[in-house]
Amino acid sequence: MTTPIHADIPDQLVQQPAILIRDGWATDLDEILTDALRRYLTSHSAELSEAFIRGDMEWGLRGEG
Amino acid sequence: MAKDSAAIHMVVCDAGPLIHLDELGTLDLLGDFQSVLVPDAVWIEVERHRPDLFGRTTGTLARIVPQRPPAASLAALARLMPLHLGETQALQIAEEHRADPLLADDTAARLAAKQTGLSVHGTLGILLRAIRRQQREPRTPSPRNSSKQ
């Protein structure tokens, strides 16, 4: 299942994926946008935030220096 | 704030901890680090959100302008995460100056720091560290405050 979205993206940002598609690195812009969103969500995940909070607590309470 | 042999010598600070510590009225805690490097792009970002912040800090904070573009590996990582200019400069300066730790709250920046082998901590860690180093007292919420939650 997919959801159509409308997004205003700077022209220059659209031109770069076009080169990747032309050279065969991706099928189409949909694939690139999906991958970009997936990567963003991975690097901003709740699990990651929780791990960093635990790291802060450990350092703050029991760290050195 | 008293310096001691156990103090951390040099840290690099991203915008998040500066802004959040200032919001909490605890910016003085950065004075417990012997040197706090603030990347130029971070400095500009913080001034946009908290125009008078740097005017209220003592000489602890040092504005640092990167002397060269980031390494190709860091530039690639910055595009991948993605990272803002200030976060990228913070990683670059932390590596160049061997600062430890990097102080940052942004998840992507922290993930990138981990991947480059840098230790990284955020505002929460700085606050808890202040309690461990007896610069702040832990406060237990009163029953009245607890009932509001």
C-alpha cells in the first residue's frame, strides 16, 4: 500500500536525483524519496533517542570527569 | 567554578545544549569544562535563537572557524544523516582538536559522532553530571507538584 504525497522541493534538489535515475542508481524519484525518508526516520528513531538518554544518564551519574 | 584535575579539558558544543541550558538557567555549568569550543555556524545559529546568550557568558566559550572543508568521509556522513552545517562543523572541530566529549542533543548528530568514534553527550548528561560533581542539588518533587503531573 502506498500514500501519494505532494511536496515542494527546490529545483536543484530534484535535478540531482534525476542524474541518479538516468545512470541507473534508482528506478524513479519515488524510490529515492522513499529511501531518503526511511534513512531520516532511522537516524531520528525513538529507540535511538532512548539509547542516547540512557547514555547521558550513565555518563552524568557515573562517568569520569 | 572551581577547576580540578578530574575536570574535562576540552569539549565542542553544538547548538542544542547551549540553547537548552540557557532556557533552564544553567548555562554556568559549561564553566566546569576548561575549554568549550563553539563552531562558527553553531554560534550564528544560537545567536538567531538566543540573541543575548553569548553576552551573558564568561570567557569559557571560544568561537572556532574551521580552517578547511570537512574530510570527504565526514561530508558524506553529513549528507547521509543528514546533518546541518553547525553539526558538521562540530564533528569536524571535535576531531581536529581531539575534544572529548562532543556536546549535542540532535539524534542524527549524535549517531554520526558515534560512527566517527567520538564520545557524545547531551543536555541531560550535563545536568546529571552537575549533580554528581556537587554543583547542583538533586530536587525531589513536592507532593503538591507531583499531583499536578
